[in-house]
Amino acid sequence: MRVNYYIHGHQIILEDQVLEDAYLKIKEGKFDGVVQTAPEGAEIVDYSNYILAPGLVDTHIHGYKSYDVMDNDAQGLEEISKGLLACGVTSWLPTTLTAPAEELEAVCQTVAEHYQSLSGAKVRGIFLEGPFFTEKYKGAQNEHYMMDPSVDLLKAWHQASAALVNKIAIAPERDGVTDFIHSATNLGVYTALAHSDATYAQAMEAVEAGANIFIHTFNGMSGLHHREPGMVGAALNAGEGVYAELICDGFHVHPAAASIVMKCRGTDETVLVTDCMRAGGMGEGDSMLGELPVVVKDGQARLKDGGNLAGSILELIDGVANVVQWGIASLPEAVRMASLAPAKSVGIEHLCGKIAPGYEADFIVIDDTGQLQATYLDGVKRYDILDA
């Protein structure tokens, strides 16, 4: 295994700039700076026709390769983590669904017990998507388990996860939201807003209380109207430090709508996610999202009963490539929306999301259109398109 070496790229995407024809230094599995010229005699890995970028960070993903976080299975988590390397993802938040409280507690405990031993993409927290939602915008969530926010339940899940839970989504119109957000913040948990029929005022009140993320913007929320801006209006108009997720698979959101979010929030506060479910990477056919039957056809995952979109089968690197192809973001902007912005949204930017000295050398190699060529973890190549 290489210990100290340099990687040459025709570009290197950093937090605030793009360097041309530069060398990335790797020392003992960590980034050790970027230079324009490698020392004489240094070991060099040549990607001079490609771009070096930070590993992607998926903060909203339920499953992949026929496995789901809600399976509550350690081997399933391992398979998801390994599979994500082919998606350019090096850090992720295992994401739950609306389910019985005891089931969520068990999943939190299982992730906590096994996440450090996973061999693929690194778990950086847990995202609890539910159960504190509104039935009208249930989407592909099970309305039977929806309820008002409970601080006691959050504390139980947080404790079961050994404090790994760092993101939870709620509907702002439910009872007790303000107190819940304050309690979540005190626990170090970021509150997101989702699956909601909230008014603009209710959504903004939640933001004022400390909520900072809008989940899959436009999907599963009250829409924008000129007399009632709703959840979408709040996502577009909230102040600084608020993030808006987008699922850029071409089905969940029209490219023009995605462009509007990027213009209103800025690319630094727009977060590309997948909301991928177990059918990701598996092709067409029948599948399941939690307890609900799903059919995958023509690139879409939809509930068999009612036809609602049931998450996605999007791979995050394809979301990056899509927004570039749609002409609504540059490649560096797209990469940052899928790495640094998601990391910042849940306070893990000190661990991942950018190429910087001292960070674990988790990075990807892409071409000029955003197509993945290779994925590295801790300075070791773990995926190569030629080997796939």
C-alpha cells in the first residue's frame, strides 16, 4: 500500500477554487496539500486527463443494491457502503423511514454497533426521515405511524445510536414543533422540514426556531402560490444558513425548478441528494420501500398502490452529471453541492466534503462531464470504472 505519493490531475476542485494542472499530496491516508510541481523522484499517480474532486456526501439515502437501512441488518449496511463507492460517495447518512418507534430504535442501535467496521463509504451520522409528518403529504411514507414530534422518542433514538443521529425531519404544522427543535439542537441534531402541508408562516417559524434543511424540495410539501408561498416559498426565501435538498434525477424536479432553487439559495446552500432506495443499482422490476410495494420502470421507482414516487434509484454522481448536462451549474458547483454543502448542512464539514490538509484522503476522479472514473478512501483506490 502506498504511504506517501502524489496524484496529478488536470484540475483539482477545492473548497473555493479550482487548480489547473496540479498535484495532490497524500501522506499516510490523508491529504497533505496541493502543489503545482511534484518533487523530483516522488511517486506519482497520473490522472492528467481527469479531474480530482472531494468524495461525495449523501445525507439522504435509504438503501442500494437490494438492501435497505430499515432491514436492520449489519451485512446490508456493509453492502450498501461498498456499493456506494461506485456512485462516487465516500460519506453517507443511513436514512430511516416512518416506522414504529421501537423499530427505529433497533435500527439506530444496529448502525451504531457496526458503522465503524464497514469497509466502504463512511457513515457520518443517521438521518431519521419521520415519523413526525403530515398524512396529506405522506408520499411513500407509512401514514399509520405518523404523529406529533416527541422529544422523549428522539432522546431514545439518539441514545440508542450512541449520539450518531444527527438529522431528523419533521412537519412544521404538527404540535410541539418549536420545543422539539430546541431540544434537538441541544442534542446536536439538525432539524429538517418535510412531508408537510405547512403554511409559509409555519415553515418560517420552524426555521426561526432552528430548523435548517428542507427535504427533497418541491416533493412532499405545500407548493408555492402567490397568496400562500407554502413550504416551497419558505425553502426559497429563508435566510442564510438554510439548505434545500434536490433530487436531480429528472423525474422528481424539472431542471428549471432545480435552477430556481440554486438561484434563490445559491449553490453553497443547495444540497444534491439521492433519496435512493433498495432498488438502486438493481435495474427494473418489483421492490419494496419499507412495508410498501414498489415497481421500478423507466428509471423511476413508484408505489404500486397510487403511483407516488417512492424515493429514487439515482446514484449521486449521476445527479452531479445531470445538473451539468442541464446547463444549470458548472462542474465545480455541482461537485460542491454533492460534497461540501451536504456536509455543512449537518455539521460534518470538519470530517468530509472537501480536499484540505489533514482530512482523510477520500476523493474521486471524474471526467469533464462528471462521469466517475475512480473512488479513493484513505488514499487507497477502492473503485475503478475499468474494473467494474
